[in-house]
Amino acid sequence: MVDRKRVSIYSEFILLQIDPFIAPERDVEKDRLLIIEDEASVAKQLKWSLGDVYDITIAGDAKAARKLLASGAFPVATLDLGLPPYPDSPREGLKLLEEWSAVAPHTRVIVITGNAEKENALAAAGMGAVDFCEKPVDVKLLEVVLSRTAAMQKLETENRRLARQSDQSGVLCGMLGVSPEMQKLFGRIRKVSASDYPVLISGESGTGKEMVAHAVHDLSPRAKKPFVVINCGAIPENLMESELFGHEKGAFTGAVERKNGKFEMADTGTVFLDEIGELPLAMQVKLLRCLQEGTVERVGGTVSLSLDVRVVAATNVDLKAAVKGGAFREDLYFRLNVVPMHLPRLKERTEDIMLLAQHFLGVESRALKAGRVSFSADAVAAMTAHDWPGNVRELQNRIRRAIAMLGSQWITAEDLGLDAGGVDDGGEVFCTLQEAREKAERKCIRQALLMTGNNISQAAKLLGTSRPTVHDLMKKHGISV
């Protein structure tokens, strides 16, 4: 159970009636620390010695550690290299370190090692460990190392947050978009982030719903708190309640120890319920109760835990239709759909296609050290004409495949697996000639700037006009570089 001071039961009841996720006053939050240690006596000693400063969680093996690290809830962790099933060897610890950057890229790790294991400590440092302490652990020294590491991690987190917040040149929290649709969405994200209201994100698969959820969290006062992702479509139904709300030791066969649920891990932060439309009806009832009361109860438990969690959900199905069909509870839908956000299809934001394509091209070519790579004219035409049923994810994957099989410095329509034929305008909404001219002008200017890296002189040559004319057209259409 979360250990914290509470206000009177009556006061807490009144607060929950106003808003179930307004928390009573709490003690100053402790930094979370994950201790990965298989020796119970050592883990107990560290928890007892450091418990006044840190909110400590213990993982006794690599499997348990991976699950906890994947939650993103721990800024710092300590790691004993000798883990089951090979406690006398650094094998499991070093294997976990190899996976660390993929599982928990922002969690800093301090290795605990024996006096005669300097070579293991050096190997660990090469895999990303920021420091190490020798056994038997000098707790005072470990406190200094932890304090320094936590301060460094907070600074890095703040730098990442500030970088993600930049909205210059059509960028917001890692999302790219200069189209009117995306600029409107960016404005909506900024506004809603300041509140604690639930957000429901809708949109087709591959449009970037999880990135929007991250942005809502990163721009909110909860930015430095946990962001926990729950994929409702990937958890087996018989494990769903335990994953969301946790379980007590002995609650069912295989429950050999207490487990904190995802909601508990997200306390004071944000929980992202991805594919919420896949949630079974039985779990919808329990989730609704959690949202209404602001509490959870572990499977097999008898005590309700009061949590302070903001909920962001996402779906690629029509929840209104699901409600009418009886597959989704109407009361849960209204509880989640306080602030709706819809992500447009990539085809509906044509100004962004080449912006995203150039971004992915730069990222992937640098990763593969492919040198200077560009799109051919037929590739640009094909990408602009393509319907993109897989949206942004399809665009990224096609570019990855093209670069992996690249035979020259030019990516063609064929390399992308696209038809190099003419543009299909079927289904285009009717517009006046003046509107069509302005749309075509704006589109041509954006594409020319993207193809030339925002070099106005080169863009003017591509467009067959002068530099002053391009400047005038950019001003007319509100385009900046």
C-alpha cells in the first residue's frame, strides 16, 4: 500500500466528489529507486537504509526488473550483476544491461559489484552504467552516488522536455506538421495539457496517437512524473485486472509475491490506455469504478488505494458505434471522452507528407551511414499521390525499406514500392478555381522548400521563378522557414 499522510476521511470524500483525481495533500514526493538484487538480506538492508530518501521497489531477477523498467517510472536503478539463474556469474546482469537502452533508455543505472570484479564493472560502464559501488555496500557512499546520478537524470529529463516543447518549424514534442489540421491539433494539445481532464484520442492506426498522448503528458505539470502505457489489446483477458490494478501474494495460482499494477505505477503521473476499444466489458466496469472513485484495489486485496492519475485513452475504432452495438459501455465512454482529439489521416494533411518523408530520410540515412540520399522527382510525385492507408507508420516503413535496399543516392518511386503514375484526384472535394490555384501554389512552394532544405534561391530555380517572387508567395500563404 502506498504510504502517505491522509486528510480526514470526510475531507477526502468531499474532494473526490468534486473530481475523483484531485488528490488530498501529500508529503513531498520521494524519487523512485529500483533496486535489482536477488539476495533478500542485501535488498532489505538497502531498502531500510535508503527508504527515508527514496520510494524503493525491489526486483529479485531480470524478468521482474524488465517489467518494472519498461514502465518508465524509475529515474535511477541499482543493479547487482549476479542474478538468477546464475547468481555467481555476471551473465544475467550484463545481458540485462545490453537490453537496457531499449527497455528503459532514460533510467540511469548504478552497478553493484564485488571487490575482485573490476573487469565486470568496466564492462558494465561500456554498456551504459553511470557508476558502480563495491560489495559490501558502503551505504553512505551509495547515497552520494545516487544523489549525483538522480540530479544528472533530472537535468537530462528537463532538457528533453524543453526540446520536445519546441513548436518552431512545425514541431511539437517530436511531432511534425505544418498543415492547418496539425497546427490546429498542436494548439489543442497545448490548451488541454494544462488541465487534468481525461483525453480521448481517435484516429486510424499509424497516425501517431501515442505521440499525442506523450505530448499531453510532457506539456503538463505532470511532465516529470511517470507516463505508463497500457495496451488494452495486447493483454490476455485473464491477466487484465492484475496488470491494471496489481495483485496480492497468493491471490491466485502463480501469484508468489505482491505485484503493483500499472495504475499504481502511474501514481502522480499519466496512464495511457491504448486501444481502449479492445477492453473486455467486464474490465470496463472495473475501470469505470477506478475512474469514478479515484481508487484501485489489488486482486486478492481488501484495501482501496487512493491514486492521483490522469487518464489519456486512444482508439482506432468508432466508440460511438461500439456503444450502440453494446460492445462498449456508454457511461465509460462519457467518462473518457471529456476532451476529444482526432488525428487526421496522412492523406488529409498533404502538406506534411514531404516534411515527414524528408525527416525520416535524414534519420534513417544517418542511422545506416548511407551518406547523402535524396528523393527523385518521381518518388516525390508518387508519395504525394499515394493514399497512405497505413498513414505515417507506412511512410516511415517504406522509407526504411528503400534505404536498406539502396543501390544509389537517389530513392525512386520503385524503391518505395509506389506507382510512379499520375496523381489520382478521385474523391477531391469541389473548390473554386481561385481556391484551387492558391492550394496548388502553397503545395508547390512547400515541396520546393522541402526538397531544397529551405534554400529559397534553389527553390526559386525549381519553381522557375525569382527569389523575390518566392518571398512574396511565402508571405501570401503564411509559410516560414
